[in-house]
Amino acid sequence: MSDRPEMFEGTERIWMDGEFVDFEDAQTHVLTHALHYGTGVFEGVRCYDTEQGPAIFRWEEHLDRLYKSAKPYDLDIEFSKDELTEATTELIETEGFESCYIRPIVYYGFDSLGVSPKDCPTKTTIAAWPWGAYLGEEALEEGVDVMVSSWRKHASSQIPTNIKTTGLYVNSMLAGEEARRNGYTEAIVLNKEGNVAEGPGENIFMVRDGEIYTPGLAESILEGITRNTAITLAEEMGYTVHEEATISRGELYTADELFFTGTAAEVTPIRSVDDNEIGEGTKGPVTDELQSAFFDVIESGDREEWFHYV
Ligand SMILES: Cc1ncc(COP(=O)(O)O)c(C=O)c1O
């Protein structure tokens, strides 16, 4: 009987630096630079079981973001985008997954433990495993109760916040765990200025008087790919989307609707903030329409420019 956590049951192999290794052998040295200093960049991607077969959602955009994330840290990814694509599709195929979550990570490995990663090798790995709704199936229907965290997001003048660095997630962990300790499902994190930034692993949207607002990139948010998907779908549905908004904490409480977007969270309604009911305290009509449009795309898989078919 395996002692792996449930989510990794049935996962046989992981791709590491050019080869597939058994799950148990996918190890790294304890003096890995990234373990000590958070010097890794990563992606979270979903492969969906669409009507066209398994297809990776917005793979090219995720790959682009991975390379962009690597840039400020001088992490030189020694594999091309084509090689990472081939490794990922082979992994999904050989594992036999119809749908799964994909986690590519690039990080500084072991050489010296100076803060400078100068001679540390760049390591690249890709894992995949079946993963359901991040905040639970019920959350997608009923919405989640969230609290505004007492932790603030890093300012984008302190560390790049628009890209996906491993070290940044200690902030996400603190905020998320604070929320769960207090009985909420998730947190909302304000930026240094006290305006709304995002969730620990999600972007946030607000609906007011039939228009849609989401914090802009200068508000210390990750440039979310599901955020971009939601904006595109909403505009196609005829909504005005203010994608460079500044949203105050008070506006959260008086919003008609709020929802999270993210690869893991997909489109999740928020039904209360700090125990203040949002709208009717259920999934609002705009959220509902957008969530349906999102899942229609995911289920059909026929929007070719958004899918990489396995
Ligand atoms: C901090 C943070 N914000 C937003 C998102 C949503 O981004 P995406 O839609 O690209 O998954 C994520 C998830 O990756 C995240 O970790």
C-alpha cells in the first residue's frame, strides 16, 4: 500500500531534466538553492477531458509565463518550449490521464549556498496528477466565504509580483492558513496601498451595476491566465470590463458580485467577505453566465487557439 497522499495515487513518473523517473526517485539535494532561498519559478496548468479528447488549456500562455518568470532571476531554462511540450504530452499519455493538473517547475539546484546562485545548475521538472475542484465542487455552485487577510501582498517594487516565483507563496500560505484557521475557505489579500490585490492563488473580479472590474497589473497581482480568459469571454458576451481597476476594501463589501479566477479555482463565486453577504449571498447572475461560458469552452475543447490537444 502506497503512503503517498491521495492526490498522487496512480502517478507513476515525473519528468526531470530530460528524462522520466519513477515517482519515488524524483528527489533533490537538501542543499538545493531554491529550497533555501525560494529561487524557483513554476506553473500550474490544467489538462481537461474535452469532447476533442484530453487537451491542455492555454498551454502556450503558461509556457510563455514560465519563461518570463525565469527571466528576472537569470534562470536559464535549458529546454526549448517544444521540448517541454513534448515531455508534458508524453507524460500525460503514458500516465494515461484524461484530465490532470500539470506542474512544471524550474529552479536553482545545488552548488554553493551563497545567496548568489552563480554556479548553481538550473533544474527543470514536470509532474502531473489528477486533481479535482481546488476549493471543492460545492464552492463552484454555492460560492466561498472569504476574509480579508491581515497580511499584505509584496509590493511590486520589492519583488516581481506579476510572475510566478516559488518564494512568493509564503505570503499566500500565511494568508490562506490565517483564513482557514478563522473558519473561512480562502483569503483576499490587499496590496501595500491597502487596495484589493488578489487571492492567495486566484485573481479577483467584482461586478457593479452590470460592469466588471478587476485589479490592474500594477496592484501587485499575478498576471493570471484565467483572468485573461474571463476578460475575453466577458467582453465577447458584451460586458464592459475594467481590467486596470483599483478596488478599495469597502467596495468589496458593497459589490453586487465577486468571484475568483485561477487555473486551480477556475471561476469560483465569493458569497461573503468578512461575514458580509455579497449580493444575495449566492452565485450572482453575471458570475453564473461567465462560469457557464468558461465551462462550455472547457467541456467542448473546440476553441482551438486555447487548447493544446494531447
Ligand atoms: C497568486 C495567484 N494569483 C492568481 C492566480 C491565477 O492565475 P492563473 O489563472 O494563471 O492560474 C494564481 C494561480 O496561478 C496565483 O497563484
